[in-house]
Amino acid sequence: MKSTTVDWNGLNAIAKELSQATISPASITSIELSSIETALMNLVDTKDWRGILQLEELFHHQITQETLSVHQLFRDLSQKAIQSARFLNTKSKLADLLKLEGHNLHRLGFHKEALETFLEAEQIYRAEQDLANAKDSLFMTTLCLRALRNFKGARGIVEQLLGETEPDDPWRSHPLKMLAWLERDNKQFDIAEKLLRESLGLYSKISETDIFYADTLADLGEVLGLRGSIEEAKIVLLKSLDIAQKHKGQYARQEARTQAKLAELTLSQGNYEEALALFQKADDNIRGYGTYLDLLWKIEVIRAMIYFQTGQILEGFRKLRSAFNLHKGLKLSLGDFISKIFSRLRIGTGSPRKQS
């Protein structure tokens, strides 16, 4: 009994339907999910490694979409596919799966595990002489290193990649964006803005409607707000949100991330009630998935600060406790939690501030 126990025709029909751009992740039915889950269980039970890889390939589009990728069923499928690729010793496929897994781990906030996964993918790609994907994987380690507060390590890799990339290469937009983040962390907002605009200019050669462009716009909006250009910041953030929302819920985390930045911008003006309403929208976008802990705990921290600033002390402590519990879900320490809060306060996010 191999993959003959699997209804491939039915699965193909489900995959085709879910691949339509107009289909929202929320519209997937329990029957469709059950069909995929049953197929995976059958393939695992019969140790049909090639069948598992075939199933992953069939739903690869869904696994690469940010919102669906964190659904437990697709997480299980990704991990079983990695095991299958290891068993079959299909190096290139294994590297591709590891790279995708690294993206998902990073989105979920498991940055140490993501770093290890990207490094393994990079090593395999280099051994297979796939230098483009090796460079992509190496770049992704910089996101993990920054999240783990290894700013020196992240900057060293970014500067290496920029030195290896032609000035007019659209791919250069990725390390430029990371360098902008590092400058933002150092409160060098003018430099960060310049780098983000350069990144957007290069990436516009590829697309001005995909999620990377929207994500970079959101970062530019945040930096503009930190510099005091409130109206321009709001316009840029709303443009970013509009692009993300056109993807019909496929990037719920990105929508929530941008809504949180809009909330912080509103908070910077002392508009507490409006900021809380925007934070609630961001929370509503991702809370139901139960997986985006790295963004949820940050939202809870800022809500706690608002409650403290408005004299609602008990509610502030309740939100702070919620934030810490979410942070613990990422297997990180109390010291790391406190350090990140002070880092955000130092930069100026999450509290009202005077405009120059």
C-alpha cells in the first residue's frame, strides 16, 4: 500500500482551487483540510517518502503563503517533507525545503532555530553550486541575527553581501533594507530613510505590488514617523496596508505588522484611544492563528504602556503579564524580554513623543 491509498485527483482539485488569487486562507473548509491531513497520514504510515514530497509540491504555493504556512497541518507537511528529502538524499530539494522552513520559523519568532536552518540550507546550496540560493539563505541569517541582538554579526554579513552585489541589481534591495533596520536600531533615522528609499527604488524594477515592497514601505513609514514626518508616514503606511490587503488575507502577519506601526504613529501624537483601536485591529488579524507570538507580545507591551500612561495600572500589569507569557512561548528569557522593551523605548517606539 503506497500512494494508491491517496486520492490524488481530489487533492489536485483542492490545490487548484486554493491557488486562486481570490481565495482567502479563511475560506478553506474543514473537509479540504481533512482530505490533506488524511493523505499525509497515509503517506507517513506507508513510509512513502516520494509521495510525501509529491504532496508538498502539490501544496507548495499554499506553504509559501505567509498566513497558511503557519497552519499546523502545513507545518506538519513541511517537516515531513524535510524528513523525506533527508531519507531520499535529494540535496537540492532538501535545501529548498530548509530555506522555506527557515522563513516560517523566523515569522513565528523562533529565530535561533531559523538561523540554524538557514545555515544548513546555505551549506547545501554551496555544495550544489547553487550560489544564488546560497546568497539568499545567507541574507536570511541576518534577519535572525538581528532578532537575536547580534547586530555586529548581522552588519558584517550585510556589508559582505552588498560588496558582492552590483549597484543596479534589484536583489541588492534586500541587504539595503536590513542595513536600514540596523541604522534604525542605532537611531540613525536619516540614514535609514535613505537606505529604505534606495531599496524601494531597486525593487520597483521587479514589482510595486508584492509583499516585499509593502513590507519595505511599512518600514519607511515607521522611520518617517520616528523622524517626525507624521503625515507622510501615515500616507506611506496606508499604501503598504492597501497592498497587503489586496492579497486577500494571505499575509495576515504583514497586515497586522503595518496596523501596529500605524497604531504606534497615532500613539506618538498622544491619541491613546485611536491607538488602542488600531492595536486591536492588528491583534484581531493574527490572534486566531495562535502562532505569531513575536508580534503579539510586542502589541501587548505597547498596550500595557498606554494603560500605565493613562492611569489604568491594573490593566497595564495584566497586559504586561500577557506579553511576558507570549514571550515565554518563544522559549526566551525574562532578561531578553526586559532588554527588548528598553530597546524599543530607547528608539522611541511605543510611547508619545514631542515632534521637532
